[in-house]
Amino acid sequence: MKTQNTLVTLSIIVSLGCGLVGCGLVGCGASAPAAETAPATSAATEVVTEAVADPVANAIPEAAVLLATTGEFDAESGADTVTLYADGTLAVGTLRGAVELTEATDYFMGEQAAVRIHRYDDAKNAIMVALPTSDQEDPPNRYQLFVQQGDALVKIFDQVIGVYGVHDPEIRSNDGSLVIDEDPHSACARANPETMTETRPPMMRHTWRPNADGQLELAESVEMDRVAHCDQLPACPFVYLVANDGSETFMGEILRNVVGRDAYQAQTLAVDGLSAERVRITMREEKAEITYLDEVHLVVDGVAISPRACDDSATAPRYCAADHQAHVMNEGDELVLEFDAPAGSRELSATGFYIPRHD
Ligand SMILES: [Ca+2]
């Protein structure tokens, strides 16, 4: 459970970032900004300067293997295995480097974590380690890039890229530079650090190049011929748990990434937090989109519980049955749902989809 302060922050960020072109591609999660979950751009680089040559230091760690890949890394022929261990040791052959691990959930580790070998420049390859940050929904990845210097794997780049979901940087073949094309969320977050005043910021292409020490530094940022539409396009209905005194706690979003009629599906969202037997939940459509909610119910320890409004079949709203007759929510609409729910692990289940509203 996040703290109240965090929740407030999340709501603000969602307001900033979730009404964007491309939201359907990278997710509509309520992520904290990268700055809160990862080191700042300039402070994120940790240089491993000491070569590790002695046999003890080069021993295989006893820690579990987190990630591994096989490919051509060094100049010698034959495939190399690159392994990231649970203690943060990055190993290939006798070379060792130190990866800073993140506090991601198992789910996103499974979905997003990766170690890859890239061609870096004319002379050598590089190892990119991608690890999701600790955000609960659609976390961006933190990328750490390593090259061989002497007998060590030295980190030359360490950066969280994007604010929602995965945006792999491009390593330009053979010239040792790394290119990051800004995604719409990042463009809007950059252009509107506090309020949504700039609705069409240009998206930037950032190029990082090695400095004299071999560390990658931001060398150039140029506008691409694309703009982000910060005031348009998808968000997802927000879900709040309502306490007896009427105060709301933001739980997250539901029907995330369910853009378009063909995407119709059921999704669940954990709504634990209040022990009352009368559970009150507000779903609110806060962005420029139309949500088609076909059915909604609560699940308590695996048992489905319908909203109280569904008790009388004669007056049951459209959201009571998954019959493709949808309750329609326009921007600004909210739906207050009450459930008689026993104690237990509670989830809200919603079925439907949404359609971004275009001006
Ligand atoms: Ca229905």
C-alpha cells in the first residue's frame, strides 16, 4: 500500500501523462515519475574503476542467476555467456561488473528484465542490463550499459528511460553512441513538470556520446518532427475507494490499455484497504475518452459480488451483466458502486473497453 503522499503524486502524474498519444502502446499505468524512482540523470553513473583479476574475485557468485544470455561478446571466437546474479554481479568469462539492482515486482521482472549484448563501436561490444523500476504499474526500465575496460566490466551509462512502460534506447552501431527518442509521456512530463500548460510539445531525440573517460554523456538534444498531444487520448477510468467519511483513496486504473472495441476484456484491480463490510468504490472517467463498461463486480477471496444496484433485476443498470450492453462513461462521469462484502482479499473486476475521444 502506498502512502497518501505517494498517491497524491500518482494522481498528478496520471493527470499529466495519461492523456496522450501512444498511451495505448505503452500503457496507462499510474507510474511515479522516473525522477522519484531512479537516480537523476547526472548522478546515476557509478564507475567501477578497479579491475578484478584475482581468482577469488572472479569466482562464480553463489547467488542465484537472475538473467543470462549467450552471444559474441569478446574478440575471441566462440559464444560467451553473460550472467547477472542476484547479488548484482555481472559476469562474462572472467570479467566482472557491478549492476545496481532495482526493487521491481516479480511480475515486471519477468516481463521486462533483460540482459543483451550489443555492438558498441568498431572495437567492442557492450552489455545492456534492463531492469524495471519499482513503480507498481507500467514501470519504465532502468538501463545500465557495460563495456570491457582492462579486466573489468565498467558501467558507462545508467539511466531510467521514459515514465511509463518500456522504451529501449537504440545503440547506434559502430560509433559508440546511444540514441533515445522521447516517447509522448516523457515529452509531456518534461514540457509540463507541474501543470498541463503545453499541450503540443515537440518530442526530442537525445544522443549520448562517450566522453574522454569513456562514459556516455548527453551530447545533443534535437526536436523530432513529431509533437506529443498531451491533452488528448487515452487515460483509463480511475478507481477510488471511498471511506465512511467520504474521503477517497486512489486505487489505480482499470481497463488499462483496453483501447478500442476489439480490445474488450475483463481486468481486475486490488482494492484492499478498508475493512468495512459496505465497500464503496468510485470509478471516474477523468480524461478525454469514452469508457464502455459492460460489467463490474467485486471479487472477495474468489467469490463474485455484484453491486447493490444490481439486486433488483427490473432496475439493474447495464453494468450488471456481461452482455455487451455497456454503461457509457464520458469525460467527467463517475460511477459510485456499493457492495456488501465480507472481509477478505478484495479485487474490482471490470469488463469493457474505452475509446479515445478526438477533437
Ligand atoms: Ca452489460
